[in-house]
Amino acid sequence: MSAVPPVEVEHHENYLNTSYGVWSWLLTTDHKRIGLLYLVSVTFFFFVGGFFATLIRLHLMTPQGTLVDAATYNKMFTMHGVVMVFFFLIPAIPTVLGNFLVPLMIGAKDLAFPRLNLASWYIFNAGGLLMIYSVMRGGLDTGWTFYPPYSSLYSNTHVVSAVLGIFIAGFSSILTGLNFLVTVHTMRAPGMTWGRLPLFVWSHYATSIIFVLGTPVIAITLALVGIERIFHLGIFDPSLGGDPVLFQHLFWFYSHPAVYIMVLPGMAVTTELITTFSRKRLFGYGFVAAASIAIAVIGFFVWGHHMFVAGQSFYASMVFSILSYLVAIPSAIKVFNWTATLYKGSISWATPMLYGLGFIGLFVMGGMTGLFLSALGVDVHVHDTYFVVAHFHYIMVGGTVMAYLGGLHYWWPKMSGRMYPEGLAKFAAVVLFIGFNLTFFPQFVLGYLGMPRRYHSYSPEFQVLNVMSTAGASILAVGYLLPMAYFIWSMRYGPIAGPNPWPGTGLEWLTASPPPEKNFEVTPVVTWDAYDFPNRHDLKYPAPTPGFTPAQTWPPE
Amino acid sequence: MSEAPYALQEHFRDLEQQKDAATLGMWIFLVTEVMFFGGVMLSYSTARYLHPAAFAAASHYSDPLIGAINTAVLICSSLTMALAVHASQLGERKPLVGYLAATIVLGCVFLAVKAYEWSHKFHEHVVPGYDFSFPGPEARSAALYFTHYFAMTGLHALHMVIGVAVLGVLLVRAWKGRYTPAYHTPVELSGLYWHFVDIVWIFLYPLLYLIDIHR
Ligand SMILES: [Cu+2]
């Protein structure tokens, strides 16, 4: 680690030093502080989920399984999935980066409902605690999908407390989405028209639509599973006259759009990274904005592709297959626009850009293999194999987690006022990329060769690829621990960042780092388009070295 | 008292922006409620589609007349709620308090009737998962009717209880003269919520009581 001498903090009043003490954090209504509270929560859950992932990969080192028996293995992958999906991937980017940045980017003092925002954090943690309680009491083994009648009748594990935890955490999602929607509609600064909104905000707007429309459905569905289990009712249980396929419809009506809850914010971050570090106006602003909304809307009509072999009608499967192809179009539009933005841009290879480029590559891999799966015939072959596992990990880990880390690096100077160590961060980004591909690429091959998912053992010919995957996972773990360590280090020892170290064009870069409690000394009046690099002569060029504060003129002429 | 500066939260520019935000927030909340109730209604529809005869037979345990009375009570409460909103817009304190009180009373009447119906079902041993016996071969399927009956009316009653509690808070504040023509958003938005809960019942009544009425 390079020995940068700690620089004296320049004393401006900001959201971090305006008040001290535990209660000033636990009772804060400042969206920036709540963003950091979420950062602590989701990081915790990330490591809980990661712990189970570690156990899974260690177990699968040998064909007969090294660590646990079959029943325990079922619990391992269930808890990995449940914790990661509901308590990390879904909330991570919106609640941490979205909370922190949406008001800043639109020039508002806060979200529309600050107390509701704080309440969302408590609700999230209450749900999370119930989940941890279920894990501590012995866990659950239903898979993250909670399919009845197994979940409601046969499983002997802690299903009720787990679904209650997800039910409660769901309200945190709903309220966050509601808060974002209202904020974007009513709190924009003068001159910040819809056509000037950063695409980060557009993507979060689209995400919020899914939060608001989808989450209530999973809430009521899991509530029904809980009720069915407690009172032995037959809503989904065929032996009592219920319909198990109904559950799958309701579950996937939310859980497919939930994939876009996870990836749209990742696209949001990537769009900002690509344009900033290409120092070029984003290619096709309108298309990218519209693509976000299109993904949110079409995403609600493709859920049946999870049920090709679940007994839905053949015609339904055909329609869902075609619609699933359709949803690839807006995603592809985004990828093409990012690529066109890179073309002839003055690209700088800062750490966030490495993550941004990593996102594009891995997202394309995940997306293209998604097309294999939406093809009815191919899906029947690879259904429930490691091919599917690899596919969604490319989207969720390669996409969402990469973007989340890229976003954390990019806005860390804004959040903390300090820079992270650039060299080490680049190294970690490369380690992550290599570790990720080594972990999950072999799983594509495994799935194609026919290794089924969710089994605690496998035939010996799959061992080489499994060992490769486990080796990759341990490299990946190093890649996750490094940023954790140097972010904490940089909070005290990192060089002072200044208001706009990259420089970026969003409103968030026009205020101090860290921002004052009410975000802006004077409410900004926006007279320029998003990403207007060509006309922003106030931004020094080329990008200054981190730690150097470029001169800021305000307002820009 | 035409201006109420204490009502403006500091992150808003003015009361108008604050009101826009609150109103949109309530509408979006109601959309989430539609999705929430929509899940149970889909479940109901599926079960009824699979077991039409059992649903028809079981629906005779719910008295359409009592349901109709309760429907009338709720519609009246929506009227008094609308009048309360009107009074708050004009800043008429006493009518506002009166209409809010009337709405609360009507809401409580509805809940009391509901409680009577529920206790009746307990006496008739048609509570699935607790005490259930139903004559004939369709007992298993009829249980699904009652499951949905309790889930849907229970969910609705929970919303009613929350609504009555919210109106209670409004009543106290209205008594203190907090609401003026310049600031009465809470009354308006609670009104929106109340009407929504009312409309849900308008759907529940035919779904649960009137399935087999023509026979
Ligand atoms: Cu899907």
C-alpha cells in the first residue's frame, strides 16, 4: 500500500461531521446517512450469503462431497440464494447508491419522504433479523423459490420465519421504490427536465416501477405460503385441492422482474462510468432512457420462461419464449450505446472504468446465454443444470456486483471525501474479473455436459471443472475482501478527493465532497444536458490525478 | 391562520410541492395495494375455477343480506368521508370533526358486523385449519372457499382497522384546528385511502356473497 501521508481535513461542514453519536445515525433522516446505514446492512448480508457460497464450493471439491450431508447441502444453497437475492442483490445498488445519489443528481435536498426512508431501513433490518433467526435456528431447505407443497407441507425447516422475514423486507423495497418515484416526479431542481436527468436516475425510476408493482405480489404470495403451512390449508397444495402451478405463476411474476431490479441499477451505474471515463456525451441518451422503461415493462410479461417444464400449456410456453426474446432488445440497445460511447472517446483506465467494462463483458455473456435459455427447445435440455446457474451468476454477480463495486469506487470520494488507493484498487478489480470467470465459466461447460444443479454429489468426470470453479471462488473472495479493507483504510488515510476528482458531469459533482447536510449551498439551476462534456469547459482536461482538486466554477457558464 | 408554516417540511420548496409529493405518494401506495389484493384475488379465481360447485355451495354460509347492509354502511362512510374532505377544504372545523366522527362510527359498525359474521362461521365449524366440517363430498374444495373468505375479508378488515385509527388521529388534530384551506393534505389523502378500502369491498361482496344468488 503506497504510503500517502494523511492529509489534514479541510474544515467544511458536511453531512458526516454535522453531528456525532450513535443516535445521530440511527435517527437520521438524511438520505446520505441512510445510504451508508444500508451500506453496512447489505455488506453484512453479502458476507452471510458469501459464507454459504464458500461452503458450497468447498463441498463440491470432490464428487461425493467433502463437507456436509445431502440435507445440509440443501440448506446451504437455499440460504445462499435467499440471503443473496433478497438481502443483497435486490437492495444493494438502489438502497446504497440510489439513496445517496438520486436526490443529489436531481438537485434536491432529500428524498420526498425522509422519515419513510429511515423506516424502510428499519423494516429491512427487521426482515433481515428474522432471516438470520431462521438461519441460526437451523436454516431452511426449500430453495430460494419456496415451491409448495414442499415448502408448505413437507419441509421440516424454518420456512415460516424465513417467508415472514422476506415479507417484511419486501415493504422496505416497496417504500424505497415509492420514495424514488415521488422524488423524481416532484423534487427535481429548476431546469432539471426529464430529458436532462442522468440515466442513473432513469434506471432507478424504472427499477422503482418494478419495486412498486412486483413486490406486493411476492409479499402476498409468501404470506399465503406461510398461512398454508401454519394452518394446513390447501391454497397451493394439490392434495387439498389447491394449485401448485398458481404459486409458480405468482412467484415468478415478481421474481423475473426482480432480475431487472437487480440488473437495471447495475446498468445505471455502468452508464455513468462509461460516459465519465470516455469523456464523451453518451451515445443515444433517449434510447437508453427508453430502454430502461421498456425493460421494466416487458420484464413483467416473461415470467413463464421459468415454467417451461412445470406443466403450463404449450402455447403459453411459446408466447413466453417469444416475449423473453423481446426483452433482450432493450438490453442489447444499452450495450450498443455503451459501445458507441466508447468509440473514439478519450478513455481513462481508472478503477471504476475497469468495473464498468467488466460489467459490459460479463453482462453480454450472461445475456447471450439467457437467449439460449429462452429458446424453448434448448431450455428443456439444459433446464435445472449448471448452465442455468452459470447464466444467472454472470448477470447477478458479473453484472450487478461488478457494477455495485464500480459504483462504490466511483462515488466513494463523494461519500467519504477521500480517495481509495488507486493501484491496489486496480489490482483488486483484475483479481475479481479473473476469479469470477474462473468460478463460473466452468459451470457453463458443466451444465452443458449435464451436471444437474442442487445436488450434493456428482459423477467423477465433472471433478476437474468443479475444482477449477472452487479455485476461482477463492480468488474471487480475495477480490471482495480487498476493497472492503482499503475502503475502511481510506476513510482515515486516503488522500482528500475534492469535489470532482474524475471529473464527472452530474450535479452530485458540483457540491462539496462530502456534501453538506442539505446537499447544495444554493439550489442549482440546470441549463445543460446530461453528460455535456463538449460544452463543459469548466471541467479540466485530461482527468487530473486523484487527490488533486481541479478548480470549480459555479455556476458553469 | 391561512398560512400554516409549521406544516412545511424543510426539504420542500413550498406547500404546493409538498402536497404534490404526498398526493403522488398516496396514489402509488394505492397501486401497490391493488397489486397486493390482486394476488389473493387471482388465487381466489383459480380456486373457484377449479371448484365451481363447491364455491357455490359454500357461499350459502355467507348471508347476502348482511353483506348488503355492510356494503351500504361502507358507501355511506365514503359519503361522510367525502364531506369531511370538503369541510377541510373550506376550513370548517366543526363540520370536519362531525363528518370524521361519523365516518369512524360507520367504519366501526362495518367491523362489528364483520365480527358477527366471523363468529357465526366459527359456530358453524367452517374455519379451515381450526375447526372445519362441511357436509357432502365437496368438503375439501369448500375449505378453499372459506380459506379465501377469511384471507380476503381479514385483509380488508385489517385495512379498515388501520383506516379507523388514522381517522382517529385526524379527528384529534381537526379538533385542535390543525387543518386549514391552505393545509389539509392529510384529510384528503386519508380520504383517498378510505375510498380505496371501500372499493375493495365492492369487489369482495359479489365475489364472496353473490356467487350462487340466482338459485
Ligand atoms: Cu426469468
